[in-house]
Amino acid sequence: MGMTHIVDRRLNGKNKSAVNRERFLRRYRHHIKRAVSDAVQKRSITDIERGEKVSIPSRDIDEPIFHHGQGGKREVVHPGNQEFVAGDTIPKPEGGGGQGSGQGQASPDGEGMDEFAFQITQEEFLDFLFDDLELPNLARKKLKDTEAFKFVRSGFSTDGVPAKLDVVRSLRGAHARRLGLGGARKKKIRDLEKQLEALKSAPEDLDPAFSHEDQIQVLEEEIARLKANVRRIPFIDEIDLRYRQHLKKPQPATSAVMFCLMDVSGSMTQMHKDIAKRFFILLYLFLKKNYKKIEVVFIRHHTSAKEVDEEEFFYSRETGGTIVSSALKLMHKIIESRYSPAEWNIYAAQASDGDNWNDDSPVCGKILADSILPLVQYFAYVEITPQDHQMLWYEYEKIQEQFPQSFALQQIADPGEIYPVFRQLFERKAA
Amino acid sequence: MTNLMDRPNPPESDQPRAREPISTGSEWTFELIQKYDDEIAKCAAEFGLDTYPNQVEVISAEQMMDAYSSVGMPVGYHHWSFGKQFLSTSKGYQRGQMGLAYEIVINSNPCIAYLMEENTLPMQALVIAHASYGHNSFFKGNYLFRTWTDASAIIDYLVFARHYVAECEERYGVDAVEEILDSCHALMNYGVDRYKRPAPISASEEMRRQKEREEYQQRRINDLWRTIPKPDDDDDPVRRGKRYPEEPQENILYFIEKNAPLLETWQREIIRIVRKLGQYFYPQRQTQVMNEGWASFWHYTLLHRLYDKGLVTDGFMLEFLQSHSAVVYQPPFNSPWYSGLNPYTLGFSIFTDLRRICENPTDEDREWFPDIAGSDWLETLHFAMKNFKDESFIQQFLSPKVMRDLKLFAIQNDDQEDVYRVTAIHDEPGYRDLREKLARQYNLSYREPNIQVWNVDVRGDRSLTLRHIPVDRVPLGKETDEVLRHVHRLWGFDVHLESVEDGTVVEDHHCPPREFEED
């Protein structure tokens, strides 16, 4: 009989199934995209970075094979007979022309509409989201990469690389150890030396029977032994070594505030708002990678503007006309009262279908140019409409000429067109 | 190597020995596993178990999930269906709904068995006895495995298949390869010649031949279709009456690989790969009861032998017996946990009873098994293991006692009747009938629809017709049209499937679907 080989495979890779898992996600990307898209609608824009549960109807992922259906004549052998004898009959359940509930041989198609549910990771979630937004890879990387780190000191540890050795601390430790280990012995040596001194200086007895010679020799031997002991205490030992320890800390420690401005007048449908939401999410993710602390302010407006929470921002409906300047004015007021530009990096994103009272558009331009753009890092405007532009757009175009660094505008009809607005932003940050 | 005739040390189980257990704790170490394996190997040799060399691999739970998801192939090509399997396995495991399999064993030489690091020592010993000596000797001895699989070549072949599929993905795109694989998987169970002995699979041979095939195959295919007679040849009545193929072909994948008009060479090669894998798994599908029964019988027997030798403690045996009874538990038909006959139970019961019939035969046994009753049990069990598959094994060796112990009974469900009928039970008039019915239940062609290639319209629209021969009027399942779409993808022209009973078509499927004339 051959020898048995026993192999420890535990240290081999465990992600042998990673590619197959990826293939599965790839095949069902449409289902997953839909789930991600639904999740984006349900989630807060500040809650985008986690995985998601995805369900796919089982029938969509079945692998079909030839098998028998219901019907015909079948015989099946079962265990555990109690009272049956040959020839017994058992009535079939009502309405079931041979559905065979007691048959234990139910064919796979009898299982109904079960769902196949699984979890995708945060990384995968973002990937699908970015697919939707047609983000180029470089930008994806920037959004997903963990932020820059810097190392900060955080005390000392007992192991590390030689370069991090702290000499002073190590020697101090060694000294303490030497004291601790040798102190008692040294004291003893001192005591014995005193006794020895005393004996040596005492007058020598003439009678050899009372000679101090023996005692002196004993003392000297003892002192020599103790001294050797003390000498064996190493000057520095491995346990004395101390290394400087450093912790990775996220680099940016500054704060940003993000203003989300949205027109909620009657002409903005839920579809418009969903596109706007993706736009806001993207800006949020971008800011999150660059700033440690982000506050989000939601301002909705029709003819007048109001600061609201996220729920109300995206989901309550209004009717009536549109005065965009009301929102800009409110934003300015909020900046003045709560977000001093000296302490906050201010970003703003505005979404609208382009509707505005014509008289109001020049006012908007003026507020932006005079009071807002000088205070903010970046102001992005998206107009969600497939139709022709109105006054507001032309007014904003003039602004962009004046402030090419901090103002961007884009017309979008589907989510894939959101990204170009950000390109400029990414490029600027990369530089 | 030992064999039945000259076993060195006939087992004597009733001699008490001094207790000198190999270990007393439940934590395992590599040294202990090695020691247990040494002792189990000695016991296995006493009983004349002939095995491939063993390779025991200790893996983590995550790795077990990986192994599980690739249907037990240690190396596999990439496919989404394995990813799906992985997702559902890991989901079930993480939620604690499902324990992982204790063991996976690969029919290869050396025979690879996986041990999970979480298992206790008695469990590791159980798995070694079950997989490395039970299954292993079955793989090496059973005629189906000997005929259909080549244990020494399978790993190499899987590596070849993986590289080939990966290369195709690179050249033709992941989607194109996935389409072909999907379609092949749908027909994987129809990629075997049941009655012809296949050429064994060997990787190096395969690689060499694959190159040759690439050159010649396409030309051969073209030849077939070039020899199609011109329409005016239709006057020839002899030619007209002949079908192609002349005899029905049950190996649908093989037929498509060799005859589908439009496939590229690499697509034919992929069909071949799936066909070969189907062939590799074919014996397993037909010997589940025997294989699990044999392995369970031996883990039971070998570990008891360790106990008799005083090598394991009472605590060890208690833990082992608890796992053992869970494995061979058979819930009755009316239990909420019932999901058909447990192959471990059935197989274990038959082998155990077979030994009893040899060692302590009753009058009933002498009447039912005149050749076996009182014979050498080891020889008889080995004979049974080597020369049968589930169907014939049950037909040959299921004893009245096992039928009584399991309280087996047969129920007939005829869709033309309002009632179920109990047709046989575990009593004198029922034994033979019951045994026959149970044996038939394990006949593959009774479990899976009998579908064969019937005809290709060589002179006409090149359509492919499959023929289904129903048994007892059992129709085809709901997924049939779906599978037909896959056949259509491979064949490239119209595909028809007819169920023919006594010469009349009782059911038909078409891809693309026929426009129905309502009447």
C-alpha cells in the first residue's frame, strides 16, 4: 500500500472561486445594475459605500437540462412504512391530478419562483454605480482608492525595524533592567566588602586557630562569585529595545460643505430627480475622498427656497413656478451664518430642468458672480432636459466664461452624461 | 500491495487488547493524523482493501467552499455556474444554515481527499477511513470506474481543459466561450456512449490529438456536407429512405461535435472537453448507493477495528458513532426531513447485511442467496463492489431483511387514476417485486429521459431531429424548450424533438418554435 502524503493546503490561496464569482456577476450585470439602481434611490447619498443584497429570480439563472415532467405512471419506493399493505389505495389530494405531493420526486420545476439572493461587496456596488455613470477608469480609481495617508507617531513598541530603533529609550530600559537585576547583588557585594575590610583591618590574632584567613577567603570567594554574576547581566538585551511606532492617519483633515440645490417645481419629475441624485452622489463621493469631514446642505426651491433634510429634498413634490435666485440667496445666507470660507471648503451642485422666470435669470448670474463664486471651490450646474435651453442656461454660460476654474455646467438627458461635469474637477485635483 | 488471497493477518475482532490509544484529546495535529492514517492503513490491509496511494490535504472552510463549488474538480475551467454555486454555498455557510461537507474525495491517482481544519480528531479519522480507504478502493476496484475513467490522467486532463478554455476566451472572447459552455452543460448528461467502451482520457495524448483534429476535423465535416446529393438524386428511393445516422445515437454531444455543420474547430474541442467531463462523472451518477454504502461500511468497520486493537478511546468511539448515525439516518417517508431514500443508508445496510448473510446465514438467506450464504464475506463484498452498479447491485443483493428493516414499500402514481396505489411492501409476496422496482429506480434511463439523435435532414433544411422514448407515459419537463434552444445553438439549424410512443408522436418540441395553426 502506498504511502499517504499529508499536505497542509491552508496557506494556499482561498480565492479560487473569485474568477467564477466575477463571471457570475458579469453574466447577471443587468439584474445587479437594476438592484444597484434601486438601492441608489433608496439610500441616502451619504450612504453609498457599502455592499448590497441582490436577488435574481431562480428561473433566470437555472441551468436547464432534460428531465421528466409531471404525469404518466410512476412507481417510487419509500422507507418507513407503517400501516400500508399491498393493494391499499390513497386518495390524491384535491385538484392535484398527480401533482405528487407525497412522491418525494418532485421535479425541479415544481419549486416555484424562488429567488436567488446574494451579497455584492461595496467595491462591486460602486463599480456597478460607476458603470451606470460611465466613469473612466482613472476617475474610478480616484474615487475608490483609499485616501492619502501620513504617518504620525504613536508611542513605542517592542518590535520594529532597526531604522526605527530609539537609542535613548532602549538604553534607558537597559539601565533599568541592569539595576533591577543587579541592584540586590551589588548591595550584597558592598556589604561583604565592608565586612572584608573590617576583618582585614582587625589585628591579627597570634593564635593561628583564630586566624581570619579562612573567613577572608570565604568572603573573597563570595564577592568574586557575585561580581561574576553581575558581570553576566548583559549591558543591553533584546528586551530592552524600543522602536518608534507610527500609525497611518488619513491625510486630509479639513472640512468641506456640499450644497445640493434642486428645483422641485412641478416640471421636475421623479426621473429628473433620480438623475440629479446620481449627480449629487458623485460629488459626495469625490469630496469624501478629499475631505475628512463633510456636511451636506439640501436646498430645494420653487418660487421660494427652503433648507430641508434629504428625504424631503428628493421625495416631496411641489407645484408652481420657479425662481432660481431664491435658492442662491438662501445658500449665500447659510454660508455667511454657518460656513465661513476660511474654515470650510465649499462645493455646490445645482440641478434643474432649466426652467426659470426669465426676469430672474440675470439676477441669478449676478448673485453667483458677486456673492457666491468668490466663496466656493466649485459650483456645478446640470440641466436635466433633452429640450432647448432657456434663459438661465445662457446666463450661466456667461458665468462660466468669467469663472472657468470654479464653474461648470452641463446638459444631461441620461446618467452617462453626468461625468463630464466632474472631469474638470478631477483634473484640477490631480494637478 | 495485498489482495484477498494472501492477506497477512486475518482480523480477529473479539480478542481484547491492552488499551493504548493513539491519542486521548480531540485536537488534531499533523503527527496525529499521520499516526491514525498509518493505523487505518494497516487495518485496511488486513481486510485486503486495494487503493491508489493517498494524498490527504488539510484545508480551511473557505477552501472547502471553493472545492465544493467546482463540483469537486481540483482544477476547473472558469464558468459562471461555478460562481453561482460558490455564492449559494458561502451564503448558506455564513448564515449557519448549512454545514459544509465533511469530505470531498477526487477519483484520481493519487487519490486526493480533503480534510477540513475545523474537524475534530475523531472526525478526521472518520473522513480518512471513509474517503481515503473506502471511496479510494471503490474508485480503484469498481468496473464502471475502471472502464470510464483514468484516475492517473484526470488531473492533467483538467489542467489541459482549463488552459484550452482560457486560450479560447482570449482569442474569441469570454461571451462566445460562455455560450458554447452553457449549451454543452445543458447536454452534459447526454455525452456518453453507454454501451461502448470509451477511449481513456489522457492529457498528453489529448494535446497531441487535439492538434491533429484541428487540421483534419474541419475538412471531414465539409466532406460530409459536400457529399450531400443534388436535389435530382432524390429520385433514388433507397437513398431517400435512409436516415442519417442510420442507427439512433444516444451520445448527442458526440454526434454534434462530429456532425454539426457550422461549428468552428475550437467549439468542437470545447464540446469534447465537456463530453469528457460528463464521461468522468458518469460512473459516479450510477454508483452513488454502492459507493457511499461501501465507504460507510468501511469507515464503520475500520474504526471498530481500531477500537478492537485498543488504539482509540471510548470517547473517540462515541463521537464517531454519533457522526456515523447522522450520516446513515433515514427519515421515514412521512417525516418533514424526508427527501427520498438516503443512499448512505441503503448502501450501508446492504453491505452490512451482505456480511451477515456470509457469516451468520438464516434459512431465508440460504433460500434467497444460495451462492453467498456462508461464503467468505470479504471475497463476496469485494465481488459485489467490483462488478455492479446501483441498479444491478440492488437487484442482486437487496435482502428481505434490509427491506424489512427499512420498511420499504412502493407507491404507484398513475395520472389516469384518482388514487395512489401501494403496489408492494416488505412482505413475502412483495419482496421480489419491491426489489425490482427499487432497482429500476436507479436505472439511469429511468431517471433521465431517453433521448437520442434520430435523423438529420441531410438533403433538405439540415434540421436535426431528436427522438424521445417515454417510459410509462412520463412526459418531458418544462425546461425542454430551453434545452432545445441550446441544441439549436450548437447545431446551427432547426432542431426538432419528438416523443414517440408505439410509433405515434405524442409530444413535440421545435426550435425555433413552430407557428401554431390553432384548430
